[in-house]
Amino acid sequence: MKILELKRKANLIYREHCPRGAVDIAACYKAGMIPQEKLVHGKVYVGYCRNADEALWQQDIKSFVYLRGKFGDIFDEMIPSPEDDNGFDVFVPVAEVL
């Protein structure tokens, strides 16, 4: 599957199954999201959240990290996977970047 198709797939999963505070994990898995227990520490994944479509999985903090630009600054930002939804944004991983 091409990168653009993967990003669209992740966006669709996010929009349909990850509303704030009400993530449907089973539906996310069925639609193609990678389960958290299958994520590999230090690997970059294609997926979707409001501010990124690629993020690095950090097992030690059980969170994704991505570069975010805001008001001319670029900084690291952490975001949970849908399994650890905190009621805000989540990153839906669908494929490992090779």
C-alpha cells in the first residue's frame, strides 16, 4: 500500500472510531490499526493525529513522539496510542515506515 493510501486509511480510522474520550478499540483493530503490543520501540509509524501523520513509538513512555511546528517553533510532542486515550488526541498507527 502506498504512503498516501496508508495516511488516508489512518485518517478514516481516526475520524470514525476515535472521537474524544470514546475510542472504539475493537473497531480500530478491525479497520487496520496496529495494536500497541505489536509496536516496536524506536520505529516510526505512518498514521494519523491532528498534527502529524508519522510518529516515533517510545515504549518506555508508552507514547508516540512527533515533531510539531507551532508559531514558527518546532518541538517534540508526545501523544498516546488509542489504547491509552486520555480524552484528547491520539495517534492511530497503520504501518511501520521502512
